[in-house]
Amino acid sequence: MELAVDGGKSGLRLALASEGRVLLIHEEPGLAYTSGSTVADVARKVLAAWRALAPALAPDASVLPDGPDGPVGTVCLGLTTLLGGPAADRELAEHLFAGIGARRALLTGDVITAHAGAFAGRPGVVLAAGTGAIALGVAPDGRTRQVDGWGYLYGDAGSGFWIGRRGLDAAYRGFDGRAAPGPLTDRARQVFGDLGTAPQRLYLSSDAVAQVAGFAVHVLDLAAEDATARAIAEEAGRELAASVAAAAHCLPGDEPVPVSWTGRLLRAPALRAAFEAELTARLPRALPTAPEGDGLAGAALLAATTELGHYRTLIRTVER
């Protein structure tokens, strides 16, 4: 069997799989990466989720074998953030080997597992838009191009954090009197309470990025009735399309480019319409393709193969 892990900031999902087919899924709150985050923290969170999932293999979890005879052969982790280089990879893998009994660990970014899930390993461009935003193009000859994914401080254009941050900026302009108060100011007050004291609570919170990104839901919800919210949503759509078009530069210039996506942001009508219009303008040969599966399905697919194909240079492999 294989264990697939989709480790984002919004949620951590684990799946037991057999020959690349997902059998059981367990979900928990996401990985809160901070300046003090360590490999051990990530491993602890993954292993806690594994302990919650493992009893599904047997009524009594104590009968599950550990060590080299464990039920899982390979673990594939698609993570928002990879902490460190080869030494950190080995440390994380050793934690998993000890706690799960796996014999091989594949460590990679969640956009790679999202691409594998969306296209079942075929070429194309995938957009992963959630708390952050990143696009990955994979060409038939194995060339790849990653665009954005640089984090909330100076990247992730069009992401949930990007939208939430701009929504709160507009809310505070109304609160201060720099602009007329509008629906975003009212909604921010409903979500965060007293806007005069909210920053004190938010800046000291360990999940501040997730909280700001969570406000994107409200910005997108208000886009149908509020011009400011609509402008933010439309700009986000254009930013995401720009990332996709840039990622497509690695693919042949005379063929249609399959484009797929993961994440909930593109369900918002205003953002989706702006994304599609900008993508058509920037990349007329784009061929929108509904994803065959998500990042968890992609991790399961990768865990089941020894031939990593297009992704071989994008995945770190550690064996017991």
C-alpha cells in the first residue's frame, strides 16, 4: 500500500492508496509554517494524522506492524513548504520510516502532486490557487517552468492571502475614513470583531496568514454587490492568468496547451470570468481541462510508481 499526503496551510489530507488508487482519506487542519517550524513539527503533524487514519486498516490499531514490515511501502508528501535540503529530507523520512514503517519517501511541493493529479502525469500547466498561488508547466520533453509560489511576503499573486489582504486594506480604509465605509468594512468587523484591536490579536496569532487568507471568501462573496470587492476579485483573476501564461513558456509554441487547476478560488464567478478572459488574451492556445484528480490523487499516483517520468527532477527520494 501507499500513503499520500497533501500538506497545505489550509488543510492536511492523508490517503491510503493501493496501486495509485485512493481508498481512504483523513483530513485535519493544515500545517502552520512559522519562522520556528522544524522538520520534527511537520513529521509530528503527519504522524498524528496517520494514527487517526491507521485504525481503518484493522479494528485494533495495535495489531498494525511497524518497522520494515509496516503496511505502507511508500509515502509521497506534497508540501506547501519543504524545510531545508538533503539533511532535512533524511530527517523527515526517518521520522516517517519509524512511525509508519514505510521503506521509501517521496518529498515534493504540492504543486507537483497537483499537476500529477490533474493530468495523470501528462504534460500541461496546472494552477494551484489556495492560501498561496503557483503555476507549473511541464513539457513533453520533460522541461518544467514554475511561476510564483514565492510566499505571502512578496509573491502568491491572486492567491487567497493576496485577496484577503487587499480586502482588509479596503476595510481599514473605510474604518479610518480614508474612504467611504462599505460592505468590506462591515464584513471585516463581523469576522474580526473590533477593528481597532483586531491587528493586535492578528499579528500575535500563529495562524495569521491563514486568517487573512480566510477573508478572501468574504471578498469573493461580496464581489457580486460591491465594486471594490469585485475589482479585487477581477485583479486576482488576471494575476493568476498571468502566472499560467508564463508557466506555459516551456511548452511547444505551436500546439494547444492543456491548462488545469486546483483549489476553490476559481469557483468564484467574478474571479473566474477575469481569469478566463485574461488567459485567452495572453495564451490563445490554452485548452482549459478539468482536473482528473486533485493533489492527493497525484501523490497516490506518484507513490505507486518507480518511474517518476516528467517529475523526476522535482521530487526528492529517500529510501530506508
